[in-house]
Amino acid sequence: MSPEPERVIDVEAGLRDGVIVTTMDRAEITDRVMERGQLVLLKNAFPEAVLTTARSAVADWGRQVPPAEVDDFNGNYHRRRAMVARQQQAPHVFHDYNFNVMDDAPSALAATLHDLFEPLRDLYNDLTGNAVGFAIPATGPYVHPQLIHYPAGGGFFARHWHNLSPQKLGFIVSMSQRGRDFRNGGTCFEIDGEVVDMEARQDIGDICIWRYDHPHWVTQSDLRDKFDWDSDAGRWVATFAYFDPRG
């Protein structure tokens, strides 16, 4: 009887001259995620300062721009969501910040966002063989840079899934530190019938890379705290979504 595969692979990483470098060859990362169904956790991929700067800048922008009532896939917007996803019927409570046109953001914020998402774009293109940029094409999928805040007091996202294509693999960048910025909450996956709980595995600066069609969910954040949309308290992540909202 063959042994069960290791579900989570820790790989040391770092940011050098705007490029995420890893101790594991990128081709092996792709193989482990896409073919073996493993989760690859890039440890220390981003310096904490890059993430806290981006988190604060985005939260400040959100205080100046009224939250949207509907999605705007052609612009920059943020929404406070407490609803059930229409397509997947997954209840969720979170605040997302979406920058479909990063360069339309105020210049200082745009520069901060590029410091975060350009290294992710380079990594994503190398792992998938795609050649995506930060522009909205006339047709087809495009990148949707996003920060998600799961507020203290009950932010969560129930079990859901995504189509494998065109995304192929996903990134979850941890932008807050357990025990300091939040106490509870994290992403769980189901892989071949086994639940893999990443709640205690991912620290600030780490990137979880996962095959995009794994069912997953986000457990509730700090329920004993008072819920407050206007507070920055809770768990923050960045994602690198790639899809066509018009298709």
C-alpha cells in the first residue's frame, strides 16, 4: 500500500529586485500543484513592510471612496459583502478591494499596488505559461488584482469551488499575522476527500499556491470580537484572479 502524499510543501522564498525567488524550481512547483494536487507554501515570499504598506493604503482609499453596490469589472471599486453567492450558493461576509485598472488609482496607491502585484504576475506567468498583463482586453480573460478583508467578528467564506480554466492555479498572499492582527480564521481545502486546514500554517508574507479547482472555504474570524465594517481588524489576503466576467 503506497503512503499518503504530503499535502503541504513548504518552500523558502524571498523578494529580490521585484522578483519572487524560490528554493524549489518553478517547474517543480507547477508539477506539485497541478499534477500532484499538493499545496505549495512559499514562506517569507514578501517582506512584511510591503504588505502592511499595501494593506494600509488600500484601507485608506476605501475610506475615501464609497463602497459599491454592484461589481465594476472595468474599474476600481470595493464592496462590503454579506450575502450568498448567486452561482455557487456560498454564504460569505468580507470586504473586497478590486483594482481592475490599477493605474487609474491615485499615483501613490498605484505604485504600492504594483509593488505587490507585479511580482505575483511574474510568478503566475512563469508557473502557468501564460503571458498576462494588467490591461483589459477587448475579449477574453484578464487579471483582477484583489485584496480581501475578513473582518474581526465573523468574516468568512463558505465552501465553494472554481473552474480550473483559465486560472489553472491560485495565489493566497497572507497580509496579516496570526496572534497579532487576528486570532482565528484561515483557508481550508478538500483534496481527494481529505480536509487540509491552512489556518495555522500561513504567516504574513507567505503565498499559498493551489490548484484552482480544489473545493475550499475560509473559516470565521474572531467571533468574540465586535463586528465593524469600518475597522481594519481581522485577516487580510491578496489574490491574483484571472477570468472573463463577460463570458
